[in-house]
Amino acid sequence: MMAANRQPSAATIPGEGSLHPAQPAPNQYSIQPGPNAYPKLTPRTYIHSYWLDWLTLACMGALGLGIYYLRPAPNRLFPIYFRDGEVIYPEFAYPLRTNIIPIWLAAFLGFMVPFVFFCLLQIRVRSFVDFNAAVMGLIMSLVTAAVFQVFLKWLIGGLRPHFYAVCKPRIDPALANAGQGFDGIMVDRSVCTGDDKEINDSLESFPSGHSTAAFAGFLFLSWYLNAKLKVFANYRPQYWKLVLFFAPILAATLIAGSLTIDKYHHWYDVIGGAIIGSMIATGAYRFQYASLFDYRFNHVPLPRRTASGFKYSIAQPPDTMVVLPATRKAGWGTGEGGVAGAPFDAMWWNNPKAGNVEMGQRGELAV
């Protein structure tokens, strides 16, 4: 009789040995910020917490805009003709075309599409703390990426595929070999007769601003969707979530790839911009949220508190400010999602055996 009424132990997995367990065990280790992590949000506390961030963003935007209008810094040398009159680099001789996707549209899409998804997911998340973290992180990603790439364009740059068409070089045949370098074939922009603004722009090919903005915005969205929908988590979700995760990356790739069709950029300009945008988007997301890869709390926005005053608790705190993911599958969204001790998180470093914690055990993770 006692054996018949015995309850399974905390570590028992219902349905073990079967591909279809009758009752999946809930995940009891949702790691969330403690109940005092987020102070009561009022206009005064918001301004007190974030005024310096918004001021810094404004200064960064002004800095990027100022650099954008500067004349290219290096006096770049380039060849045009061999001694027999043949064009040395035909890859710079494409005609000037209209952008398939203008730079303003690439930046607009990089912000507006993620912003719309942030708004839609708030139907389930319902947290201004999370919404503010997502929007600020997205703006930080786009602004930082823009400043990063305009600095590189200004100080490094390169010749666009349509440079010769914009430059419209005029070289006196009698002075064809009166340039610089070996055999006098290297010249500078003084031989150009085209529009000065177009020449400035055609000397700033690397990196691609379209590509940088697209990946800075859309990859940030992919990280956000992964966290809120638990695409890569502790259960196998529906396939549409995987498609949704990669859709923003496809959009960014299409925007960047269009520049190799209209010949505004070389392939290496596009790849360079994609790397820059991806790195900054990844850093901006981690700057705003508790984790990037750890599915247990990569949906949790970081509060504006000092490290000594902020801890993660394995238990779900009774706090209305707690931010839940958007999905409700596998116990997520009910305070029951997650597993303690994922490799290389803060708890793992303190106790590498933390991943073997049994159900019901409590603990705290200092950040």
C-alpha cells in the first residue's frame, strides 16, 4: 500500500523512457531579478535613471552627423590608365546608378520593423521596463553603428565601383606618366572634373552604411525574438519560431546584397558593414538584457542599479515588475521556465556543479 501511494521524487522525470511523456514536468528554475531590482517607475525616476543615456545618444548622433559631412581625410592615390591607355581597374568604372534601397530607407526599416515587433510582443509581455530596454537598445545599436561606420568612411574609405564615372578624370596625354609612384601612373583627385560632393561620396566606399544599419537593427530584433519566444531554449518549439528568428537576418542580407547589384559597394564593403552591425547589435542587446545565449534569463532587462544591489533569484518573486517572455510553452511565461547552472554563466563559475540542482532547491545568483 505504501509503495502504491508513494509519490515520485523531485528529480523523477514523468514518462521517462517514453518519447511522449504523459505529463511533462514544469521547469521550476526561472531566474528573475529580485523584487527590489526595479524601482517604481515615474517620470522623475525615469529621467533620473536614463537622462545621461539619452544625452549621450544625442551627442553620438550629432558627432556622426558632423563627421558624415566632412571631406574624406586621406588624399588617396589611385591609378587610371596604363601607359598604353588601358583602364587599370575596370571594377571602378561602373556607371552611377540610383540606389535600389536608399540609405534613409535602410535606416528606417532597421528601426521601424523591430519597433513594430516590440509593440506586438508587448501584448503578451506587458512591461514598460522591457519595452524601454528594447527600444533604447535598438537606438543604441543603430546610433553606435552609424558613428562607427562614418568614422571608418572618413578616415579609411575607398573607391566605389562607380568612382571613375563620378570622377570624370581628365589627363593631358602629354602628362600621362607625370603622376606619382612607379612609372608615374598614380594620381589623386586633382585630375577629377566631376561634382565635388559626388567625388567625396565615391571616395568613402568602406564600410557599407546600408549593411551596417541593416544588421545593427535586424540582428538586434533576432536576439530579441529568440529571448522572448525561446527559440533556442530547453524545449523544441514550433518551426515557425525558427523561421521568424532568421527572417530579420534575411532582410538585412537582402538590403546589404542590393548594394552589389546597383554597384554602390564592393562585396567586401558589404561584409565589413555586416560584421560591424552584427557586433554592435550583439553588444547592445547584452548591454540591455541579462544574457545573450542563456535561455533562462536572456529575456530579462537589466535594471539601472549597481552590481552589489542586484541579484538573480531562482524563485519567481511576487513582483508585478517581473518581465516574462512572450511564449507560454514548456512552462515559460508562468514563472516556471528555465534550468539552473547553464555552462559559463555567473552561477556556473561560482559552482560548476550547479547544473545538477534538484527541483525545489533555492539559491541566488549574484551579478
